[in-house]
Amino acid sequence: MNNEKQIVDALRKRGNKVTPQRLVTIEVLMTFREQHFSVEELFQGVKQRNPDVGMSTIYRTVQILEEMGLITKRNFDDGFARYELCELDEKHWHHHLICLKCGKVIEMQDDFLEALEKEIEEKKDFIIINHELKVYGYCSDCYAITKGE
């Protein structure tokens, strides 16, 4: 997983300013390592540490980090854009299991589509760069409730 220093170095290398406001944004971003977060959640965390940081700073920083491939935008079909940290050298994103009842998102690290990608590349003469898989169903908690347990 990328760390704070790697992100700051990548920003500087790209020619972006690393202001105190951007630094605190990155610090808070790192607290969301294993989570999917919204810009609003990031903003609330930053405001707790530095009340002078505006929402426009958060949006600009998120946009830059997304352009750099350090975070990625996710859509779980619930009307909210969420983001997650990603690895610079990660070939494919992980997959997501989405509970239709409570909205919980469970990450799947296994890449089950590798063989399918290879077949597509060979049969269709198409180079795949990435893919995204969302699987909908019920988490174990919600499934137990629907069964009356």
C-alpha cells in the first residue's frame, strides 16, 4: 500500500504543490486505507484537524490523486461516489461484493477473471488494461435475518 511519503513524493515529481492543507488531506486519506470513502467523509476528517481547509481544496486534491492513479473512484450503485487508495503497481483492481439489503461492500482480492481475459485477448485480438466486477447479493448478516435466524 502506498504510504504518505510516496504520495507526497509523487505529487512533487508531478509538479504539484504540497501545501499544509494538502498534507493534512493526505494524512487523513491514509486513515481510510482499508475503506471506501466519500469526499465528504474525507472533508470531515480534514476539518477536525484543520478547520481552515475548504471543500474546494479537498476536491482538487482528490481529482489530482485520481488522475495520478493513487486513488480510484468507485460506484456501488447507491448514488454516492466513493474512493479508495490503490497501489501504483497494481495490475487489476479487486472486486466487490455488494449487499442489497444493508449496502455493505466486501472486497475480493482474488482475480477470477484472468483466464477469461486471456481468452478474450486471444479470440478478439483485444488488449485488456483493467476490469471491474461487482457482485450483488446478501451478506451473511442480512441473509441470516431474511431466513429468520
